[in-house]
Amino acid sequence: MKRPIEEHAARFDEVAGEYDDTQNQTDEYRACVSLVVDYADPGPEDVVLDLGCGTGAIGLALADRAKRVVGRDISEGMMERAREKAAQRGLDNVEFGEGSFRDPNVDGSVDVVVSNFAMHHLGDEEKREAIDVVAGLGPRRFVLGDVMLFGEADPESPLYSPEVDDPATVGVLADALTDAGFALTAVEMVHEQFGVLVAERATGTGDSTGDGR
Ligand SMILES: C[S@@+](CC[C@H](N)C(=O)[O-])C[C@H]1O[C@@H](n2cnc3c(N)ncnc32)[C@H](O)[C@@H]1O
């Protein structure tokens, strides 16, 4: 991580009020949101965990289809906005609270995990740890939309902020997901620097170790 977690939280607290209107509102971001929502595809009995939920772009869009949505983030400002939106939409099956990739702070089982445009704040080794943590929660599906590099990073025109963001190559993410016991079932390139990965496990294996035990 190029900046301490507290600094990321403060940075997002500061922009929370304008995030939905001005921050990140690129075609690539919108395409990732749409793909993550489509691939998450929860059923009516599913609990969905949205990690790095921000103002709730993904979690709120899935609430109608899921039994329950749990949003976790390190920025209270971003989650306050998510809670307001949930109230405006009359959603009573969503909950937003403090949690990180390292410690999602979730009780009970989780069926589908989603994360959009959040994991790229972590360094590669931390991303690997985060993916292991997700696998340990035992979901049957993990949908990851993010800044990720399909080719060489272009230092002349990065579509992210290299001083705070630390995107991985798709290869690093794919290896981490398969090492954690997931099968990669879809790879969507939205742009050479943005994409969505879909990782699945057989339902009910109880294999939280990712090595078949
Ligand atoms: C660019 S926003 C994306 C928010 C939302 N997922 C979306 O698609 O609009 C990134 C979010 O990740 C959160 N975040 C950054 N590092 C995190 C970490 N280590 N654990 C949990 N959330 C984190 C930030 O607070 C911020 O709300």
C-alpha cells in the first residue's frame, strides 16, 4: 500500500459528498459497475458482502435480488452516504459498517463477495492476503472489478493515480485467486487498465483452505 490505510480513509471521507457526481464517474468505472452487478447475480437467499463498498454503488444495486447485503469500508463518510441512499430507496436489508480487506468484520456466512475499484489501493502481497481472507469467508462467487493491468502500465497516461493507487497485473490477481481455491470463470477487459474478474467455487464444499481439505 502506497499510503497508510488511515490516509486512504481520510481521502475518501473528504470526497464522499461529491463521489457519486464527480469522482470516478468515467465510462470505464460505469462499465465495471455494470459488469460486477451482472456477474454477482445473487439469489433471494444469498448474503452479499461488498468490500470497499464506498457509497454503495454495487451493494445497493444488488439489494433487491439478495436476502441481505453487507457493505464494509474504512471510510465512514462514504458509508454515511450509502446509508442515506439506502434509506431514500426504502431498502431495509442492507447494512454498512467498518471493515477492511484484512479484517472484513463479518459474522455468519457469505454467499457472494463483490468488490469494485477498491482493492487497487493495496500492494500485491496485501491483495493476495485479501483474496485469502475472502476465500476464508467461503463464498461460492467472488466478483472483482478494479483497476488492473492487462498489458504494460503506461506511465504517460495512467487512468489511475500512481501516487496513491497500486494496481496489479491480471496475472497476479488470477494466480492469487486460483491459489486461494477459486476457478476463474470470466475475465472481462473493459480497458487495458480496468477489468472484472469472476471467481467461483463449488457450493457447499466447506473448503475454506482453498487446497481441497
Ligand atoms: C474508489 S472507491 C470505490 C467505492 C465503490 N466500491 C464503488 O464502486 O463506487 C474505493 C473505496 O475503497 C475503500 N477502501 C480503500 N482501502 C480499503 C481497505 N483496505 N479496506 C476496505 N475498504 C477500502 C475506500 O474507503 C473507498 O470507499
